[in-house]
Amino acid sequence: MEQQKSHPYIRFLILILAIAGMVAFFCLFISPESLSLHKQTDEVAVDPALIALREQLASGHTIIHAGGALTDPEGNSHSYTNALETLPLAYEQGNRFIELDFSYTTDNKAVCLHKWADGFYPGQDNEDATEEETGQMTYDEFMAGKIDGLFTPMCLDDVLAFMETHKDMYLITDIKPQENEATGQIQDVLTLCEEIAAKTPELCDRIIVQIYHENEYDPVRELGFSSIIYTLYELTDAEKLDTDEYLSFAKSHPLLAVTFPKKLLKNEDFLKPMLTGDFLMFTHTVDGDKKQKTLDQYGIDGVYTNDITPL
């Protein structure tokens, strides 16, 4: 009788040991890293609105770079101005996708400027500017002068106001991380996105955010921006060639486009696999008659260009 009574306990002990063995097997062969990788590579359905925007962008093949080049009275071309005059000129030529550079003044105002170190400052001669003169300005100092001594400075509020009255214009943002010389604060793509989302949330669906690193994607989406371009500009040469990483990332993080330096066009190990990705492929910066030649030769979807003349 005592032996018969012990059978249920033995069966229970065997069951416990079996469960423990299964758990040990699971922990041994399925690491947290593999679970994380599986989660990151799970495909995500692409929003139909993003697909439609891809089609619209690809149909024109161009993103106007830094607002487009301006011509002075002597016929000289000025690129990278990001000046107030660029928007109406580019728009009147039929361009609807316009990229602008943003930087912050010492008093935390977003202005249209590639970066302070370039020397594109109101009223300053780029060649003669001293290191001290090429530092950040206050908002009032910047807006009071002329870009290259000729053109009107523009700020974020000017751009948003133009978009309010031109309902089919799309802004592509370009802002690289920078330290405010007055406060030490780091201002970057998230700083700009937070400001735009707070000021004009109704424009978020017409603002295309360029990110520079994968970890910027989710915070930008959480702020309400669903159209994202991944630019490879700031990556190392080795990182730029890691096509498997981009293709995997794009499956779980839908992208409008990937943009890359034009020198990579001639690298078949980069270009061939990237053309299979579920995103547009744009390169920068290509002007004049080279625009169409580049599209025809390499099979990409479009170019960033200073030339506002349509293809």
C-alpha cells in the first residue's frame, strides 16, 4: 500500500524534471539576442499612404537640395543658401519636394543654414571671416543680414508659413547634431521634430524627416512623422556598405527612401542589392544634364539637385 501511494509523487517529480529540462534547453539554444533579432526583422506592413508618396516622389525623380541654387546679378550661381528666395523659385518651376538645412542660433531658434562652420553668414565674406566670426549668431543677428551679402535669411517659421499656403509642397529636413555654443545643449533631428510637431502638427504628414542613424527612427515616428528618409551621409565607409543591415532594417521600419553619396553608384556590391529594397533610392548631389544620365545609367529613382529646372 505504501508503494502504491508513492506513485503519484514519483510521476509529479518526473514531470517537474521534464519541465526543467525543457526550460534549460530553451535557454541554451534561444538566447535573448536571437529573440531580439527575430523581433527586429519581423516584416511590417507598409502604410498605403507611404506607398502613394513613394510613387509621387519617384514620378518627379528630384529633391531640390538646400532650396536650390540662386543666381546673382552677375550670373554667378550660389548653392547652399537656404534663403527665403529659394522657395517660390523652386515651387514655380514645378518642384514639390524641397530639402532645407537647419541649424540653431545661440538663443535656440531654428534657422535655415547648412552649418555655422561653413561661413554662409549674413553680410560676411566667407574667405575673410575669422574663426570667431564664423561662430553661432543670435536669431536677430542672423535674420538682420544677407546670405552671401545678397539673399534673405530664412527661419523655420518662414518655411512652415510657406507650406501653409502651398498645400502640395513637401519639406525634407536636414539637421545634423550640433552643440549650442552658448548653452552646451545638443540640438539635432529630434529637437527640430519636437518643435515642428508642437507648432504645426497638421503639417507632419508633409514633412519628410531625414534620419542619420537607425536609433532615430522610432522617436521620430512617435512624434507624428510617418515619412522617413534614411541618409547614409554620416556613416563610416564600412557601415555604408552594410547592405544586409539596411535591407533588414527596412523590413521592420518602412522607409520612404534611402539616400547615399553618388560615389557609391559605381560600387556594384552596394547598388545591386540596394535596388531590391522596398524603398526608393536617391543619390546626392547631381546637377544639370547629369541628372537624367544618372537615372538612366544606374536605375535609381532620383537625385538631390541644386538645379531647379525639371527633368
